[in-house]
Amino acid sequence: MKFVSHIMVCKRVDFCCRLNTTSLELQSSTFEIIVQALLILLIIMTYSLNNVFFLGQVKLSVLKGDITDQHVDAIVNAANIRLCHGGGVAGAISKKGGRDIQKESDDFIKRHGLLRDGEVAVTGPGKLSCKKIIHTVGPEWRIGEQNSKRLLKAACLESLITASNHGFKSIAVPAISSGIYGMPKHVCAKVMLHAVNEYVSGRDPVKQTLTDIRFVNIDDPTVNVFKKEFIDFFQLEKELAFADGARTSNTQRSKRGGKRGGHQNKTLKDKHDNVDDPLRTKHDYAPKSVSAAVKGDRHEGADSRDGAPASPKGKLSKPEV
């Protein structure tokens, strides 16, 4: 009887020890989760106050101001297919940069023909402080939502890749297609952010040299929309990282407890990995040529917004002026 009683006492002590250990593990895990949540909140508040975000080593900024005043290596111009810089961002760049910009643009069109949506042309900066101007043609919203999104993403990616090919480290980009071309500002911001994310995700420090990408617009509504979309995106990224950390912690505890851990935040994961989203980053993160994006998918007559017939299909890559 004494022997049996001794065994029962030992079992009780062992059970209490296990219970205390489990309790300590839960308290430690809860504390870690609270600390991570507070850090995420602090980061988001810092981003929202400074309008500065980071994707890896690349700094993204949402700024209000005149894009021609930015001290960067390259400025992106929201151009039309003829490179006629009459109004909007194009007009401001041409006016402040001088006649040389329009002259180089005209010479480019004479040699290579009209541009198509998603293509770029490079000219000198004229009197501006940047090294080059990258002219890119964004799509009109009227050609259809899916095509517009895809072609805008292609235009943004091609601009970033072109800047990298020149070895540039900084670039200023306006809200392409969100003006007279009619793309809703929130769609424009989301598409351009996804393009930047795809560029950065496959970043090779040797080939993809940009470390400072600025989204610069002159009006408050556009700036505020870009700011909101960026905060939403980075909050989602932090939530996913937070969910992954919690899942890892739960899995480790489950292994000790003999149970399997599962995905604790399937909704966030599904939202991030939606295969039907045309903006979803592919598994191959290396930036692609714009040729694949625009070949055969352009609506007939989409190039005729300036009263000219659509340019013939051909080689999309055009040499720099």
C-alpha cells in the first residue's frame, strides 16, 4: 500500500509540473504575440506619419509635390503614344525641361514609330536635374479593367527595369493613367505597388540597382489614395508575418504536446495568394519583358486616342535616344 501511495504521489507531482510548464509556455507565447502586435502597430504608425515604406532594402516614398523638383536619377513621364508632351505631368516636364525634351521625343517617333501601351522611350533631361527621363505609355481605362491593370503593371515594371539598366539608384514616378485616361486612383495605386513589389521580390543588387522609389503627385486626392493603399498593403504584409510567427510558435508547442499545428490565419493567406488576382506576383520573380504583357492582348483601336491609327505590331524593345 505504501508503494502504491508513493507512485500516486509521484504521478501527481509529475502532472503538476507538466501543468505549470504548459502554463508558462502559454504565458510566454502570449507575451511574444503581444510584443509583435505592438511592434507592428508602431511600424504602421511610423509609416503613416512619414509616408515612407520599405520593401527589403528598397525605400518607397509617397510624396506631394512637383515631380520635376525631385533630385533623383530618373523621372518617369506619363506619356502618350506620340510622345507629344502637351498637358498634365508630360506638359510640366516639357515646359520646365525645355524644348530639347520634345525635340528628342519627336526624333524618337520618326525613327521608331508610335509607342504602344506599356512601352518606354528614354530621352535626356533637358534643363531638369535628373539624368534621364523615362517616358512610358499607360493604358486607357476604357479598354477593359483586366487589360488596363496588366498593361499599367507592365509600364511600371518596364520603367523600373529601364532605370536599372542605366544603373540608376533613385526614380520618381507619377500616378500613370489616373488622369485623363480614367483609371480609378485606388486601382492605379494598387497596380503600381504590386509592380514595385514584383520588381523588388526578384531584386538582384547587381542588375536591379534602384534603392529609392518615389511616388510623386501634385494633388492631395492622389497622394492620399496612394498613402492609404500603401498602408493597407504593408499592414497585410505585417499581419501575414505575424500570423506566420504565431503559427510557428503554435507548431512548436503542438509538437511538444503531441498535436499538429495548422494554419491559423487562412483568410489572410488566401487573400495574399489569390490565383485569380491579375496583380498576384508569380513564382518567377525575375522582371519580364513587356513584350509578353502586350503581345496580342491589345484591343483594336486602343492606340487611336490621338486620332492616329494603331501602330503596327513589331519589336517592342526600342533603343534609347
